[in-house]
Amino acid sequence: MSEPVPNEVPGARKRGRPKGSTTGSTRIKILKAASKEFAHAGFEGTSLRSVARRASVDPALVHHYFKDKSDLFIQTMNIPVDPGDVVGQAINAPLDELGYALTKALITTWQKPAFRSPAVAMVRGLISSNTAAKILKPFIQKEIFSRIGSRLPEESAEERIALVASQFIGLIITRYVVSLEPIASMSEDQLIELVAPTIQRYLTEDLPLQKH
């Protein structure tokens, strides 16, 4: 996988820089080191301390610019929005309304032009690169699927989450990447009403799951 080139993100923390830091150059240096570290060790195997070692900076500098590993990963990979924030919009909904809440959060986020263009580029990259998918999978598992799974019965959570993921991934590719009609032209409200019942069924209704 080609290493993503980190971009300076407006709104980076401005509170007093730790001793030894410079302007944006230190932050860019950390992002470049993080890109190499995530590619080498994956999301799970990378730590803020290992990124600091690779960047030859004090670990305090990494903590200064990035609140945690997920924040560093999001900015390193140029992910246009924190998936945890998207799920956070819906995860506390009553269980019998969770399918609607998740579907609305997903579609509402993807309808934002500032998000959609970079997100489509990212999805295209994931489709064409097994390495990129491998790196992103543990992150998505932590930030999205494990949070949804915490609301579901443990004995069927894995299967239910996989079904929900298949529906949402298929929807994203169909509507925003391939632009297949008539789905590509459906209104936001219409699409939510059509998709949400299927997501709810996967989450809470009886499924013919084969026991392992």
C-alpha cells in the first residue's frame, strides 16, 4: 500500500507546545512516522510510543498533537470523519429503534459533500488494496462493530454485525461509488425508510443462524 501523505488539518490543538516542538513540521513528522508504523505493525500493533520512537520525538509530543491512537490513525489515513462519532449519533437509541438510528446516521453523514468526496476515494482504495483493507479492519472493528455488538446478545452478535456490515457496505458502494440507479437518486428519507427495516431485522429479529 502506498503511504498516505498526511495533510495539515485545520483546528489542530493550539495550547502550549511541549518543549522541543516546532510549528507544523513536528506534527507532519509524527504523521509520516505513523503512516510507516501502521503499515508495518497494523492498527493493533502500533502504539503512540512506537510512533514516537520511529519519529525520534518525545512521546509527550505525540500525546500533545493527538488525543489517542484512534485520533492519530484517522488523521494519518486521511479518514474524513471519525467513525466513532457517526456510531455515537445512534448507539444509545432504544434497541428496537437502533436499525433506524444507525441507518440515518450513516446516510446523513454520506450526504455531506465535504465528507462524500474523500470517503468515496477511500472506499475505492480499499476495494483495490488488500493491504489497506487489512490495516483498516481492526480499526473499524474497534470503533464501529464492537460498539454495536455491545448492544446485542453475545451468542449472535458476531453474525448480526457481519450482516449489518454487508448491508451498509453494499449500500455505500451501490449509491456512492457505482451510482447505480434508482438507488443513487433516491432521497435521503426514502432510502432510510427502505434500508432501516432490514438493518433492524438483522439486529433484533430471529435469524436462522447455524450454531458453531
